[in-house]
Amino acid sequence: MTEPGTAVPTTPGAPTRIGRYPVSRRLGAGAFATVWLGRDTDFDVDVAIKVLADNWAADPAIRERFLTEAKFLRRIRDRRVVHVYGIGTLDDGRPYFVMDHLDAGSLEDLRRSGVAPAEALRLCAEAARGLEVLHRHHVVHRDVTPGNLLLTSRPDGSLAVVVADLGVARSVMDSSAGAMVVGTPPTWPPSRPTAGRWTLGPTSTHCARWRTRCSPAARRSRC
Ligand SMILES: Nc1ncnc2c1ncn2[C@@H]1O[C@H](COP(=O)(O)OP(=O)(O)O)[C@@H](O)[C@H]1O
Ligand SMILES: [Mg+2]
């Protein structure tokens, strides 16, 4: 966590500031965007700022999709879906949006560090409830992966799942999106590639196998 008003870049090439937010380090990156840890000094909280990659910012379709992601996330106000509360454009024309910072990594990070199967399945059930929130808003995620299911710690120390990365999501009210196959390949479901809720199946299977990936020491203490 950064002190209010300070910028402490720790990632080479990190911007020192995005809009009104001092930036401290990179949180993650995907094919189209990079997410930075920033500080909202007005509210005194950390924020995550997703910036479209410069090689994509000039592509109108990708730019549009990026802004659609921000609008979906802004519209859905639920603790199970990451909340967007700001949007802007850098001097070089790249769009960005500002989200709540989720402080406990992703399901994928947890898988790597080892977690008890019962806890893994509890988190998958939480993820399903998050996807249900999207569906109530007529939004299909289409890229459900352990890396796109983020975690936040509750005051009692337990973890809660927050659905993120609606980069390829679409509204079922929009009939123009067609049946194009999108998403992260390993979790494509065999039968319904465009329906987010079905991709939770492979994700959960992945979670249920976590125990076998734990080291003996981790198994004794956590699995
Ligand atoms: N709100 C957030 N809080 C903390 N980390 C985040 C947040 N949003 C994204 N990240 C990190 O950045 C990574 C990439 O973000 P994501 O939205 O999945 O981008 P992409 O569309 O490029 O895959 C995530 O896997 C996660 O590690
Ligand atoms: Mg992602």
C-alpha cells in the first residue's frame, strides 16, 4: 500500500501517475491491457487502473470493447463483481478505467500456493454466485478462468471471490455478437463456448484437483 499522495514506482516502465492517481506498481497484464496499482488520495484507498495497451488503442473495435467492459462493470453494482468508478484517457490517447483494488490475488494464485479442496470448492460456489449476478444483468462473461476470478479478504480474514475481466463479455440483449469463439483456450467448455456459466465447470474441475498439486508439507497444514 502506498502512502497518500506518494508515487513509488517499483515496476520498470511504470507510469508515475495515471490521471489523478499516483501509481506504485503493476498488478497484472493480459493480451490487451495492463493493470496498475494506484492510490486515490481523495478517498485514501488503493485502486486498480486498467489501461489499454498502446498497440491496441488505435483499433476502434478493441477500444470499443474496452469501453464496453468499463460500462458493464460500472452498471453492475454488486460486491461479487469488481466495481468501476472512474474512466479517462491518457495524454497519448490510451483509455483507462479505475476499479476497486482487490487485495488477495486470484483463484489461480491460490491454486499455485495450495489450498484445501473444501475451501477451493467454497470459492468456486462463490464464483458461481458472481456469474449469476452478471446473468441477472443479462451479461455473459465468456472468459471464466481462475485468473479472472479475483479475491478480496473480508474483515474476518476469509476470502471472497469477485468476478473481473469482462473484456470479452457481451450482453445477451445484443444479438450482433454472433457465435464467435472467444476466451482463454484451456477453459473453453466443449459444448457451449459462448456461455460464461458453463466455463465455470472446467474452472471448478481445475480447483478440485488442487489437492494433488500441494506439496506434502502444504497438504499437512492446508489441504
Ligand atoms: N481490480 C483489481 N484488483 C487487483 N488486481 C487486479 C484487478 N483487476 C485486474 N487485476 C490483475 O490484473 C490481471 C489482468 O487483469 P484483467 O482484467 O484480467 O486483464 P486482461 O483483460 O488483460 O486479462 C488480473 O489477472 C489480476 O492479476
Ligand atoms: Mg484476464
